[in-house]
Amino acid sequence: MRRILMRAPGWRRGQLLVVVLVSASPALAGPGQADAVSSAPPDGPAARLVVDVTWADIVRLVDQHPRLAAARFQIDASRGGVGAAGAVPNPTLEASIGKGSARTGGASRVERGLALSMPLGWIAPRGSRIEAAEAELDVAVAEAQALRRDVMLQLRTLFWTLAAEQSRVTSLAALEAQTLALVRTVRKRVENGEARPVESTRVEIELETVTSELETARTLLSARQAELGLWLGIPAGKTLLAVADLELLPVAIHRDAAVVKVRTTHPALTLARARTRFLEAEVGAERMARVPAFGLTGFTTDELDRRAYGVGLAVDLPLWNWSSGRIAQAEAKLAAGRKQAEATGLEIEATVLDVHAACQASVLAATRFRNNVVPRSETAAATVEKTYQLGEGSLLEVIDARRTLLDSHRLYLGALTRAHIDCSRLGALVGEEPE
């Protein structure tokens, strides 16, 4: 999915790495491949505690996800089922031995018998069974593809949520530093008799509010680092750092093109078609069950008064059961499967329309915040604070302007995060794997 670069406002500038090192606790350790991600350059002891993770690193590790590994084993099992469906049954060898005595006289000897049976009833339904097994394999492959998209979207959401929390911590840390500077300014004015002592208390309360929100953001950041680090196998004592540009907004694929693409590539539709083929093969197998089953037998016997050998033919006569009930059941299941496939197609297309609208709306909202809301909030806060430092205006105006600025930053970050997550959902639906 193409992306456009949006210029970062002033509140976004800063040393993100320093903030993360100071604020975030180490990520949880877990089984995985930590060597696949790149560590920060060893400029010092603190730098060696950071593990930089890009989206490309996650893509390289996604196939080692336990759920995807389980899906691959399921595919292998389905391939084995195809071989089992086409296998020729083994013949049956029967041997007998015993002692025989003549009815008259005292003659007796050991008698032997040998029979070889070859079942032939498997020939008629063999084709349908192979088709059903191949359809089951297609179902397993489609389920694995759908599962991979779900896992990719899950990790993509975690990745962008972590990037948003990093940006939030950076923003609040900068705002805390600015508020602390304002506290010093107000205290100096109070000491000089230019302001009432209550103003110092008010601005200190504002500092506590910002500090509390910053501590909350640091806690959430630590949790996000632990959650993503658990899947990636980040070792203990390391801090996970998502290397991403939140303000590089995605450009959604055209809606009509998305609908056309999802009709041919979405795993749910492939899965529905594979299940329909399986049900069609089941109907064929039940119909072929009406064909009489044959069995060929060869035998030889060595008895007291004779030796015999020959062949026999066994036929399964369908006198009482013509599989009418099972055929009707299979046909009804096939009709239901076709309707379910049709419903799945409509649901997927409706989801594409909904997600496409959400992606566009969130991108437009983020663009409006970037172009209009955030710059004006920054300008208003800077102007009111400068006016207060010159002895004009009130502290309440300064606090109100700074709270408006904080709200605009929060809403902007939320819009950026929603844009990336919503557009990632759209990309997952149409089969575009993000780079």
C-alpha cells in the first residue's frame, strides 16, 4: 500500500530513543528468535539495552508463529489424506490347518486350506474419495492463508499501537518539560510580586496533571513493549523500540479495485469454494455407493480324500439399501454449502466497503489535525504563554491553551493510529502484505 510523508509538527521533534530508554521497562522475554531483529548501535551501555524492530523484521518472523506452524502441520495431514484416499486396499490371505479322519477306517492326515481374497469394491468410489481428500487439502491451505492474514493484522496492530505509545510518551515528556519551565516562570513572577501566590499553586497542579498522564503513558508503553516482545522473543533486559514513522500515512486502494481484488484473492472465499468442492465429491461418493461391490477369491485345499483349487466371486447386492437417504443428505449439505459460499462473498464485500470508508475517514481526520488543528493549537499556546511572560493576560488562559494543545496532540495521535490500523485491515482484506 503506498504511503505519503506528512511533515512532523514541532511537538513531534525530539529524541525518541532517550525517552524510551528513560520511561520504558524491559520487554518480557519469550521463546523466539531475537537474533532476527537488529540491536541499536553499541554507543554505550544504555544503547545496548535497546532492540530496534521494524515491520520487515516482524514479517521475517511471522512464519514461526505457533498458530501458523500448527496450520502447516494440518496441511501435511491433509496431504496424507489424499494419499490414503487413493491407496489400493491390501488383499486378504486366509490359511487353515487341521487334522482330518476318514468316516470309515482309521486313516487320518493333516488337512490344509489357503484362500486369497481381493476386494474390488473400492474401484467405483475411488475417484470421488480422492476428489474429497483434495478438496480437504484445499480447505486446509485456504485456512492457513486466512490465519496468516489474521496473524499479520494482529501483529501489525500491536506494532502501530506500540509506535503510537512511543510518540505519546515523547509528546508528554516534551509537554512536561515546557510546563516545568512555566512553573519556574510563575514562581519567579510570584517572588517579584508580579503575580499572586495562588497562580503558583495552579500551575503546579497543572504540572502534576501532565506528570500523571506521562506516567500512565509510560506504563502503557511498557505493556505494549512486553506484548509485542512476547511474540518476537525479545530477551530479558532488552527494551523493544518500534522503528516506524507514524506520520507516513497510507493511501488506500480504490474501492472498486478493492472489491474486485477481494473476490479473487480472499482466503474466506477460497475456503468456501473448497468446501463446496468437498461436498460435491461427497455427493458423488454416495451415488457411487449404489454400484455393487465385487470381491475376487482364489482358494486351494488339501484334504484327506481330495485336493481342490479354484476361484470365487462375491457380489454385494443392494437389495434393501440404495443409499437414498445418504444421497439426499449429501445433496442438502451441498445446497447449504453453496448458499453459505454466496453469503460469505456478500459479507466480505460489505466488509471491504466498511473498512475502506474507515481507512479514508481516518486518513482525512489525521490530515485535518496535521494541517489545521495542531499548528493552530501550538501557535495559540505559544502566543498566550509569551503574552503572560510579558505581564499581559492571565495564567488561566495559559493553562487553558496548554490543555487544548494537549487534547489536540492526543486526538492527532489517535487519528494517526486509527489510520494505520484501519488501512492495515483493508490491506489484509485485499491481500496486500504491508512492507
